[in-house]
Amino acid sequence: MIKSKNADNPYLYLLEVFDMVYSRVAEGKGKERHANGERFENQLICTITRKHGHGFTRGQMEKKLDELRKFKNKQDEINEMLDIIAYGCADVIVMMEEK
């Protein structure tokens, strides 16, 4: 799924993974199930974190890590990891607001 290698940018793979997270949240599962037309920082993933604390997002990440073992398909595992990263991004957004 990684599109290309670029010797001039040793972090291109990282950028491509973040692009996959963005696509999953903004165009895929996240948009379909959770967005309700709201900006990411106004969606439940962030508003619940503001209300109940960082344990929410970190608990969701832990739950998803535990669920990884049930997948038999590599793409399902990748998608679950992308979701974990999205929860981490929400956690960081709320942390940055708190400073």
C-alpha cells in the first residue's frame, strides 16, 4: 500500500502512513460512522476526551490493540492500527488545547 520510496526524503513512509490515517478518518470509516458533518476536533472522539479525560482515548487505543489478535486478514490489522493512530491524534489535539 505504500506508494513510493524517495531517497531524498527518508520519512516518506511515515508521511504516507499519516495520509492513510487521514483518508480513513476523513473519507472512510470515520466520516461514514462518526463525523456527522463536524470538524474532527468537534467529533465525539475529541468531545468525549474533553469531558472524561485522556483515559477515554487511551482506553480505546488499548482496546483496539487487544482486538488486533482476532484479525486473520493483514488489511484488517492495518485498518485497526490506523484507527489507533487516529485516537492518538485526538488525544494530542485535546492535550494541545489544555496548554
